[in-house]
Amino acid sequence: MRWVLRSLIFSYATVFVAQELIGGFSFGGNSQQTMLLIMLGIALLNMFILPIFKVLGLPAHGVSFLVLNFVLTLVILYVLTMFVSDFEIVSTELAKLRIFGYVLPSKELTVMWATVYSALVISMVFHFLEWLCDKR
């Protein structure tokens, strides 16, 4: 039960962070129900990715695992746009970023790039949070 609850909380946090950083998600009229469905889809992916990868003999840690997880997150986001009617990914604009005194210009993102960057943020933040809670 703790495993499921932790995955749901981490999924909520990752979707929230991706929405704040990228801003490419539109949850429609019933935003709380749509957010719950998106959160559930991301949580199910991340709960069962390690057991499935271990059964198939795919890497369960390291850079190759992160790349495969990013690709699967990208696919899940695309599939969720088809099955959840109120959820869509929209084009967005990244605001100016200031990193160590250097200002990066704002960038206009198409729907495809907003999906790619959102999937990258979701997969990296989720596994960072998992790494923080690792008991080993």
C-alpha cells in the first residue's frame, strides 16, 4: 500500500512540476478529474516498469534505463491524449531562464517539443524522487 501511495504522490508532484516548468498541459473543464487520470497513468507506468524490465531482461538502472523510461513516458503521454478527452498537450512558450547570471532567451515550443520536454521532466523528477526515498 505504501508503494502505491508513494507512486501516486510522486506522479502528482511530477505532473505539477512539468506543468509549472513547461506549461504544455491543458486539463479541460473538469481539471481535477483529468489530473487524477493523468496522475494514475503515470503512476501505473512507473510502478510496473521495473518488474517488466527485469522479466524482459532490459536494464533496470543506469542511463539506458532512463532513456527507455523517457521513451515510455512519451508514449504514455501521447496515449493519454487519445483516451482522456479533456487532456491535451498544447504549444507553449518557455520563459526566460537565468542560470548563473546568464539569461537564456525565451523559446516557443510546438506541441511535439512540449510533449518531449514534459516527458523528460516527468521521468527525471520521478526517478529523482524515487532515488531520494530509496531505503537501501
